[in-house]
Amino acid sequence: MKTVHELFSELDYWEEYTPNSTMSRIEKVNHISRVKREIANRINIEEYRGYIESKETN
């Protein structure tokens, strides 16, 4: 299982990746979605609730 740091690194890589074909573009979008979903599932929302709420008011 990858750490959250590794997932963010993978996300950064895929967001910068330039595909050469339509199928590669589709795979890029799908992969980014999967990584974001995995990151969201691994983060404890209650732990960061105060930070998230403070960003919303600023």
C-alpha cells in the first residue's frame, strides 16, 4: 500500500504527463481520478476539519 506522500507524488506526475493519443488521454484522466479518490479515502476528514473550515471562510 502506498503512503499518502507517494500518492501525491504520483498525482503530480500524472497531472504533468502529456499523452500522445486519445486513449492515453482517457487513461490519464481515469488514473488521476483513481489517485484522487484513493487520497480522499485515506485522509481522516475529522482530523483536518478545522483547517478545511478555516480555508472556507478566508
